[in-house]
Amino acid sequence: MTDSATVVMVIHGTALRRALNATQSASQPAPPPPVLRQRLQFQPSSDSASGRLHVQAQLGNISSAMAEHLSQSELDYPFKLLEYFNGFRVSKVIFTACELGIFDLLTTSPCALSAQQVARTVHASVDGTERLLDALVGIEILHVEMQPEDGTALYSSTDVASVYLAKSGAKSLHDIAVYQSQNTYPLWSNLVDAVREGKNQNQKTFGIPPEEIFQAFYRSEEEMLKFMCRMNSSWVLDGHDMVTAFNLAGFRNIVDLGGCTGALARELAKTYPSSSVTVFDMPAVVEMATKHFRQENDTFTFQSGDFFHGELPAAHLYVLARILHDWSEDKCLTLLKRIHDVCEPGGGVLLVEATLLESRRGPVQTQLFSLNMLVQAEGRERPPSEYTGLIRRSGFRDAQLCRTGKSYDAILALR
């Protein structure tokens, strides 16, 4: 369940401003993206052993038209191209403010603060702090007011920053941002080598052999905790949408394989109180999860094990949330067959993944996620047909896709 960046490494300035404006427009709240459910069917064909995926919805192909429009407008002056060039700088501005604790400071402060006050509190230079704050104002993550008496700039938090970027925020992405800055960002510095070699860059970045994927994430107790905090934040944001993509009330015994901190299991247990829910993960992960992430009112349980090599617990539904994208097709098929062998009759498997369009022409965020898998794992992001092909080959049937319109989609299949 590797880092796939809810906060994407390249942040598109115009899209960011549009998102911020939409979030802050309380008088006209944006409707949630439509949920599209599709029953997936296979038709044998000569070019695919598992058959083609046929979807009961038509998707307009606008990529080429958009690209043509972009190319024509860019010929006069490359505004969009320059904006893309600066994407990594925008990301780093946000990440740096998270690491310095600026969003937490401004969120909890009873009044707006000057650059001098912020710098003194976070132990940074006044000049550097002022430049950083101004950049955050420029991308509309912070507010600024100029004092008429002396022209002093006073900075305050926006609702978006308070909710998503302060560590105390209700849907905080703070831990994701910090992880991106300290782990994902260095890996992406070696993207050229990853593309040339076709393998992850853990050896060059962290001194970890490329085949030891999770050793790179868990190379120390501190790094393990960072990774687990990052995963926890992801499911705090997206967990409810994933567990409600389908009605899972009929599954009385649910096991979240590779469930890490239990954040998704917590959503499952809350939504389906009549079902028993278990998180199954490596012993070191379970120990860390119970120590740092367990909540007093949790009703789910933890169980230690290795889903590739150890005995799997019996269950009616197995959840694989952001698991298969870590691994090669062969390993995915091995895991799904192991699950099928122990899954109770009438049970099923729920996959949660960022899915590509069948054309692979988008979404852009998922295309970037797939590059991230190249840089730090051995898997890839896939279109629904590849996941359902794996499901079918492992023995499951009746696959259904739910496109949530957000970062991740869900696929449910039955035994």
C-alpha cells in the first residue's frame, strides 16, 4: 500500500486555485462528483486471453482536442508549459510550510500574524519566512491583510489550509505532505534513471535493494511511522467513500489485508456494525498500529501475518486497498488465488485502486501515480480490465466497478 500521493508531486496552479475557490464558496457548495457503477463483462477476443472489458457507459475522448487547443494557444506564449515547469516549486512551498508547522500556527492563532511573528515561532529567518508566506498567499492557501498604519502584512489561514494542511485539521493531509517531501520527492529526483532502467530507485535514494520494496518504507522505526501516518491520512480522507461504494452489509466477516493503521477498517466497522472486521498485516506493522493508531472505541481487531507466505484468516470478504498496484502481475495473481482458496462460498474480494481509463489517456493523477509505482515499487496503476482480468483468472466472478469520481475507485467480485 505504497505512497501514491493524494497530494500529487506536480500541482497545477490553475487547478489548485479553482479547487480552493470552490471549497471556500460556502454559499454555493459544489455537488459531489457522480458515482458511476458498471457491471463488468468479458468477451473473448484474439488479442487478450482474458477478454476485453465492456463498459455500459460511453466516455468522450477529449484528450486530443484539449491537447490541440493547448498547443495552439501555447505557440504565442507558453503560459501553461511554464506553469508545469514550476509545479515542483509549488509542491515544495506547501510541503515546506507543513514541515515548519506554519499551517498549525496560523490555524490556532487567535489573530493574524506578521512574518516576524511566524519566523520567531517556527525558528526560521524573517526574510525566508516572508517569501514563503507570500508564495502561499499567491497560490491562495493563505490570506494576507496590509495594515494601513505601517504597511505591515498580517497572514492568516484559509479554510482549506485549516482543514487539510494543519496537522489538527479534520481531514488533514499534513502527514501525506511531509512524507511526500521527505521520501517521495527524493525518489522522483531519480525519475530519469527509473525510466531508463525500468525499476525503482530505492537503492540510489535510500541504499535499499530494489526488490526489498517494503524494507525501503520500513527502514527504521521513524520511517515506518511516517509511512503509516501517510497511509492513515489517506483513508481519513477517502475511506468512507470506499467502504460505501458498494453495500457490504451482507458480508459478516471482513478482513482488510495489508490494512496498516486500521483507518479503513475503522470506517468499515462504523458503517457495518453487524460485521466483524480484522486488519491483517506484518507483525511489526500491527505492533506499531496498536501503539500509535488504536482508538478507545475501535471495534475491529488486528492479526499478524504475511499475506504472500503465511496462512490467511478465513473471511467472507477480503479487502485489498492500494495493495495490488504495488506488485507485478504474477504476484497479484498469486495473492488473489490465495484469497480465492480460503474465501468462504458466496464471499468476495473488494479492490480499491486508482484506475486508469481503458485508453490509458487519463486521469492525469493516476498516470502520475503509475510513474510513482515505477520510482518506488514494482507495480503499476491499471485500467479496470486488467484488474478484472486478474480477478477472473484467480477464480472470482461477477466483477463490478464503482467509479467514485475521486482519487480511488472500487471493484467488487464474488467467489
